[in-house]
Amino acid sequence: MAYKENGKLQRRLKLDNEYSNSIGELFERTPKAVFAALAVSFAMRIFGEDCDVPAELREEWRALWANHIIPQCPPRIKTEVK
């Protein structure tokens, strides 16, 4: 998110969204590593244990970003084909 302060454009990181808000206090009390494990587990459950988990997670991230659910665009990964 961007906003102006003293005539200069400033950036502010948005730390919540409708999904994080939907799980309430659990979001605040869950370590990032646990969310990573949950994401990998769900990806493998949905796409199969042999799936390319990082690729599936990046695609989901792109979809959430493209639909304005999260403001952070996915990072470029060196192995991605242009």
C-alpha cells in the first residue's frame, strides 16, 4: 500500500487480509513455519505427493494477488521460465 506523507510517497506493508482475519487469534499465534507446513501439506493433498509444491504455491499466490486478495505480488524465482 502506498500513501503520501510530507509530500513524499511512502509504502506500508499490509499485515492482514480477509483470510487471515477469518481465522482470528490462530493467525497471530501460529509461527510462519507452521503455515508453510500446512501449505505444503494441502498442496500435496490436492495435487498429489509428486507435485511440484513450490510451483503450485507460486501459482496460488499469483491468483490471490491477481484477484486483489493480497497486495504482495509473488517474487520472481530464478528457475521460472519467462
